[in-house]
Amino acid sequence: MKKQIAILGGGPSALFIYKRFAEDAEPDFEIHIFESKDRLGAGMPYSDQGANVEHVTNVSDNEIPEIVTSIKDWIQDLPDDVLAKFNIDKNQFHEYKVLPRLLFGQYLSDQFEMLIKKAADKGIVTEIHFDSKVVDIIDVPESCKTKVEIAGKGDFEFDQVIICTGHKWPLKYEGKIPGYFDSPYPPAKLKLQLNHPVALKGSSLTAIDAIRTLARANGQFGTDKEGKVSYIPSQESSDFKIVMHSRNGLLPAVRFHLEDPLVSNDSLLSEEGINNNRAGNDGFLSLDFVFEKEFKDSFIEKDPGFYAKIKDLSMEDFVDSMMGLRESRDPFTLFKAEYREAEQSIKNRESIYWKEMLAVLSFAMNYPAKYLSAEDMMRLQKVLMPLISVVIAFAPQSSCDELLAVHHAGRLEIVSVGEESTVEPFENGGVNYNYTDDAGHPKSVHFKTFVDCVGQPHLSFDAFPFQSLVEDNTVSRAKIKFKSPEKARQQIEKGNQKVDEGSDGQFYLNVPGITINDNFQVVDSEGKANDRIYIMAVPYIGGYNPDYSGLDFCEEASASIVDNILSIEA
């Protein structure tokens, strides 16, 4: 009898899961893919739900894990009219170029079709269920099965279920408050002609998506005599302006040449190194150990000059130094300087090594982050992640050209709003942005239009959509234990509502989402991993995976999940 596997969602995460089965599984598997839309592969980021024609990836062909064919080879077979839509010349295309996101979505869809054929050739049966929205998941341990409830189509029963439902932006005020957008997605909603300033919360790649769309709706881009991108606002939008609001007033760093473009989970942290450190640290992984031995020491041979500068710095000192250098300069002046530095990096094919290693560190930290103490998890989030989020955004050059053009036209600025800013919506429309400026003066500025651009939020346990798994305790709230009860009590005294005392007398920090293990299995309230239910839907595992990295994340997570399923079946 064939093993019945359900993949819930049909986007990039599902693509990599399916790829593993197509390559490694035996013919005794039957795989069902449930997709709420009518297309596989693209998911939200690479379909019209997450991109317009103007939006581009921040990775190139050589930085993408292998699927079936390379993008370079795939491009050669595309019709000229498709390439013309995206202004691509196949004769000029190479593996270091980024792609329009919608075109990349088409690539992923085509790769999925190739994988389905590959699986069929091996005798693996695949059933595709389009227009199938998952409304609930019910675990049935007595029969070692799991049921999946599909809206309007009833229940389906499987041996294993893998949740790949992708991105989720809950609507809080959008549709209720005129001019308020909880995210810039789908971006077609931002094709608005506006004759007033627009507030963006955040300055990440998500904000860049919003800027590229809003700018086109209120003007046009061109190229001057020197080949430099320029922006001309339309006459109807004479008062149009975009104001980014950032905690530290910084723009994202610019994409540069990566020495090792395929980031892998074993780049820094070995399982042996993690286990040895935990054994001598009451079961916790030390953040200082990771930073000292797995980040700083990597420069001893690769960049001894940089190592000499940082070898005596603590993590806090290093971050203060890096952020201080950035914050002391005008953000657009810094942006231009980093643009020039990145251009040289790409031209010479030489990495900016400290930035690359910070990206590797961030990615490698994802999996063992669950073994940090709560004290170190708070340090990671408060100290290191703000630097990481700025440095490893890798804004593509074409996005940088447009940002600089809109800024040069006097239609884009960024303000620093610190940690305590608030956005106050009004029933009749718009918001007040409340913050304290760098001089310590309180500010409250009204905007008719506001777009939240902080990126995919880490959703709480209470937002987990499959309620049967919550009600029967199949899933549990993600928590990180404190090493020091005294430190936990201090946090409680300070009013930290994320800290509480468990039934075992230990103190815990509640982090977003649900508990999972290293194989992405859901873990129940008794600490037992479930052999039937796996999850790599990033909004619901953010507590244990603080920085998930696109397709690299999909590649690594899919290996852990499918290898575990196949080992169970062996």
C-alpha cells in the first residue's frame, strides 16, 4: 500500500519538499499537493500576490539552489515576446543577473512541472489539488493518520502532512481605515495616484517594493545622458512624497559579490561544536561562543586586517562599532558609498567578506537558536538582529538606482524613529506617526496614506490557523528557557509580559509561533515530537527560526523534513 503524503501549499517551500521526494523517495509514495490558487511554484513572492513587473529578486542564478535546470539555460528557451515584457536579452543574460520576480515565478512553475514528470518516471504518483484552501488539520494518533480539511471539498487522510502554507499578512486595519495598508501586498493595490506624502513603516526590501510601485503610479523613470536613472514626478502628483520611518534611520545594504553564493547550514556551526558547547553550558548554546568561535575566528585567515580590528570586541561592542559607523553618516550618502563599494565587489568578483560572513552567521543561527537561553535570545533579537537585518538585505542595484533617483527628485526621505514609535490610525482615514526625533523632541506627523513595510511578521501562537491542532495540544507555544531564574524575575518586575513561570518551576520567554524540533516536526505540550506533522510555514516558526532566508531556507529545511520521513519509513 502506498504511503500517502500531503504537502499543504504549492509555493517555493512545497517545490523543494517535492524535489526531495522526486529525487530520493521510492515508488511506494503517493503525494498530494493542495494549493489555494491555480498555479504551482511561484507562491506569494513570485506571483501577482507579491510582485508587479517592476519588482526583482535579490538573488541571481548562481545564488539559487539547483532545482532541475539553471535559469540561464531556461531563459534560452523562452519566447522572445515573454522576454521583451521584462526587457531581457537572452544573448546578454548570465548567471550573475537578478530576475524580475514574476519571471522567476514562471521559472519555478516550470521547474515544478519538470519535477512532477521526473517523479512520474520513477513511479511516484502525484495528485495536484488547485483551488484548495486548507481550513483545518486534525491529528488522529490512534490510527497513525492525519486528516486535512479542505474548504468545500471535505476531509482527506494522510500518513504525513507537511505544512507549506507560505507568507501571511493578517489584516488589522486595512479595509477599515481609509489609506491604511497592513502590507504592500498584493502590490497592485498601491498603484495609487496620490498628491500628498505617504508614510512607510520600515526601510527594508519590503519598503523598496512599495517605493517602486508608488513611484511609478506618481511619475516615471528615465535615463539621463550619462546613463544614470532619473525620476520625473507627474504634474498631478506635485505634492507626492514618500517618507520611510526606520528604527535607526538606515537604508538596507547593497547587493555585492558573494564568494560562496550558496549559503548552507553547515557553513559555520557543526553539530559536534553545538553539542560540545551545550554540554558545558547547562544544555544551552552560548551566543558568545557562536560569535567568538564561529564568526570572529573565520577572519583569522580570510581577512586578518579586519580580524585585528575586532578580535577584542564583544558582540555588543562589534555591533555598536558597525552601527555607529553607519548611523554617524547621512543615510543616502552612506547608501551611495555602499553602492560604489558593491559595484567594485561585483566588477572584481571579490566579496565584502564581513558582510558575507554576517549573512552566513545569520542563516546558520536559525536551526540551533532554539538552544539559546532566553537571556541570549533577547540579546540576539535586541543587539545582533538589527545589524543583520540592515546588512544582509542585499538590495539589488536596479532598486538602488530607483531609490536614489526618487530621492534626488526630492520625493523620498528617511527618518529615524527609534524603538518606541507608534502609529495611531483614525477612523475617518490616515494615521499619526508618533516618535521622538534624534534631538529628543516628540513628533506627531499626520499622513493620509500609510503602508506597513516591516516584512513578514513572526505570528504568535494565538494566530496559528489550524485550531484542532491547538485544541488537542498537538502543537504547543514556542518557549525558550531562562538560564538564570533571577534574570527572569527581573524581566517580570520590569513588566515583560512575555516571561512566565512554567508548571515545572522554570522560567520561560514566550517567542512567536509554535514549538518545532530540528526536523521541523511539531512538538506537543508534553515535549513529544509528532511523526505525522511537519511545518516550514515561516510565519508560524519565527520563534525558533529568527532569520529565515528564502530559497536557502527552503533547501535546508526540506532536506531535514524529507530525510526524517524517509528514515521513519525505512
